[in-house]
Amino acid sequence: MVKVGIIGGTGLEDPQILSNPKSVVVETPYGSPSDALLEGTINGVDCVLLARHGRKHDIMPGNVNYRANLWALYSLGVDVIIASTACGSLQEHVKPGQLVFPDSVFDRTNGRKSTFFDGSHAGAPGVCHIQSYPTYNEQLRQLMVTSAKSLDIDHHANGFGVCIEGPRFSTVAESNVFRSWGASLVNMTMMPECILAKELGIPYATMALVTDYDCWKETTHVSIDLVMETFHENVGKAKRLFIDVVARISDVDWTPEVARMKKEARDSIMIPAD
Ligand code: ADE
């Protein structure tokens, strides 16, 4: 039976969607994950939940140990990972309160550790040139879209985000440049989680909850109060989506997709000749 990893972003640190949650402390070759993980079930499906920023939200985006988070989920045997992330909107038609299921991301972070294969762990030898296309697992992404449709949640089935380093929000100049690139979203945590999941051969997709119009509009400028206010008004949608999509995920036999992704990950590693 499938085991689902769930990474809760801002506002979903402890969404209380698990039955019989058990706290599990995990150490990894890459250090400690953001917090203890919670193992439990959602409507009978095994799930493991991790708060990306820690359950007290005390880890800023650039300091999240993304490698330890992904490795911890991997070591607990999750087959697929779904995540949530709070985002600003860069386009008028992408409205606060809506969900977006991104199909790609533009990486504007710097200095984040974005590969397991950097020589620091003997269990990950060689150099890994993983494909960044497709960035998100399409089968999983489509299940999230289907959930949103069936729950009648206002959403966009496509679009890409710009992931900035943060922790500051963008300048107006930056925001307008990102808009001119055609990006729908801006946020601080879309990278490198999706790529690390690919290196582990784990199908991964994310739901973006739009909280604000960033700062490109004359009338409104993002602030943490605005982000949290919109998030609290809409967090129910994200929780309902997680619960619904977990049931859909459990109806799928993931064996062939996981085998395909593990092979793709293995084939991306160059081992130095002796
Ligand atoms: N998270 C939520 N809103 C954001 C914004 N406007 N920029 C970056 N990260 C965000």
C-alpha cells in the first residue's frame, strides 16, 4: 500500500489532518530535518507529515535543511510526496485565495544545497545531473487538479513560479521583471525540494496557495500580516485538498511510476572511473 509524504508550508505547520499521529525523530546523513515527523493515517492511508519551517515556524526559507527533510521522508519509506507553499501572485487573473498547481519553476535562490551528490555522504557517490524536466510529477499534479475540480476549489491548473532567496520580499523592479517573464507566482520555498525529490526518484507535486499580489500593483503591497491573513482565510481549502488527493493517490498503483523515476535518478549519476 502507498505511503504519502506531506510537506506543510507556511500556515500548514500542524494541519491536524492525521488520525493517530505519532511523532518520529529522524536524523539523516545531511543533518536534522526541520522538526520531528508525524506518522499517521488519512482515511486509512499511511501518511508522514513534515512542517517545512518547523512546527513553530522558526526556520527561514534559506535556512531550511531541504536535503535532510527529503531524506527523512525517504528513510521513512514514502512513495510519493505532496507539498503546500504560500505564494504571491504576479498576474491579475491569479487571485489571492486561489490554488495554483505549478508545472515549472524559475530558480532565483542562491547558495542552497540542491543535490545529495556533493561528495559529503558515501551513500550518494558520484555526480548527479538530474533532469529538471518535468519539474513536478505530472500524474500527481493531475490528481491534485482533479481534487480541486471535484471539491469546487477555485484554481489554476498550470503556471510557473519564481523562487526567490528571501527572506525579504521582492522590490517593485524585481516583481515587474518576473511578471515580464510570464511567471504566475513568486515564493521562497519552491526550490530545491522538487529537484531533491527527483534525485531520490520520488514523485513530487505541490499546491501553491496565493496569499497576495506581491508589490507590483499600486494598491497593495505584500507584508507578512497580509500573507498570514489570507492564508488563515483559505487554509481550509488546502486541508480539504490534501485529504481528498490522498484518497486518489491510494487508488493508483505507483509501482511502475516509482520504478521509472528511480531508474531515471540512477541513470543520471556519473560515477568516476577508477
Ligand atoms: N510567499 C507569499 N507571498 C510571497 C511573495 N509575495 N513573495 C515571496 N514569497 C511569498
